[in-house]
Amino acid sequence: MGYQTMRQIVLDTETTGLETSQGHRIIEIGCVEMVNRRLTGRHYHQYLQPDREIDAGAAEVHGITGEFLRDKPRFADVAEELLDFVRGAELIIHNAPFDLGFLRHEFRLLGQSWDEAAADCIVVDTLALARGRHPGQKNNLDALCKRYGIDNSERALHGALLDAEILADVYLAMTGGQSRLLLEAEPEAVTVSHAPVVRLSADRAPLPVIRANAAECEMHAQRLESIDKASGGRCVWRRLDAPA
């Protein structure tokens, strides 16, 4: 019997400023796809011409200039292809009210409704999730990367696609890592083999035992630590490794 495929899109935007009420617009959209909690390599990325100036404070964060955006398409030009990419997926967004507020604003300018167009999407706000797991602590993306041991050294400035890729790693770590340990997708049906059993000779040489080195043991311990934190201290492997 098969299992239901879970498709998730990690989404991030960059904008000209903080408030849609002041006419600020989206200038970059970055999305990465996960299927059954595995990155597929598919992504959607687009810079946009906002037809307005970028606030100095926003430019300091993302480094995008009006000159760079001068020949880029407008949101109206890409709205349908964005919807095609996210349709039917669970959207994973850090501080979702901010990004969704801007998407709603852009669709209102087109005389449309984002909530209606993306009605088949479910939203997971990783900031709310992180605040529930780590109350009273910093829960921005940089802080979460440090907490979960995720390398964000390439992140000198914010960028929507890079932030989406980093957020995917943060989300997987925060929710317990890969949910499936299979290397391949599960088959729709299990085939039972009736081939004869071939027994190995009793005179064969013993199989070599290759033990983990110190670095591998340390990586293993760090991984269990992150799983333990994400599961609220319920990591079974850590209990098995504990001294009697």
C-alpha cells in the first residue's frame, strides 16, 4: 500500500521596506521545494521591479538596489508562475504574517485575492514554532542556525533564495530531521521474493568491523543533541547510548 506524498515549499521575500501601508513592494521571491521532507533541487527565484524607491534601511539588509532591479519583471508578470509553483503545497515561512501581508498586498494591486488563489496551501510559521520551542530566546534565522548547528557562513546579506534554503535546513532540524530513513521513495506495493536462500560457507573469512572515528562520533553526538532538543528530550538513541 502506498503513502501520501507531502509537498512543502519554503518561501521567503525581500521588500522595499517594512509596511505595505506605506506602499512598499516585494522585490525578490525565493522558494525551495521539499517532497516528503527531502529537498528536491527544484526552486523558484525572481527579482522584481517595484516601481518605487527602496528604503535605505531595507537596502542595508538585503543589498538590492533600484538600479539592479530596473530591467526586472513586475509582480504582475510572474504572479501566475509563482502560484503554479506553490499550488497545493504546505508553505513554510519564517514570520509568515510579514511575507503573507506583502503577497496579499501584491495580489490586491492586481485586483485579486492571494487567500483565494492559494486557498489549497497550508502555512507553517517557523517563527511561531521556534518561539514555542525556545521561549524567551532569540529566534531569528541567524540565532536558529547557531542553535541547530547549521552553516550560514555564506549569508553576508539577506537574500530570499538563500534564506529559503537555510530555513529548510532549520525547519528539518527543528522538527526532528528527516522523517524517513529510506534512501529511496517507498514503492506503491511490496513484492515478495521467492528466490532460494543462499547460505554463506562457514569457512568464509570474518567480515571486517569498521568503527567510527573520533570526528564521526562527535558528529553523531551533535546530531543526537539537535534531535533531543527538537523532540523535547525524547531522543530514543540518546537513551540507548546512556551508560547503564
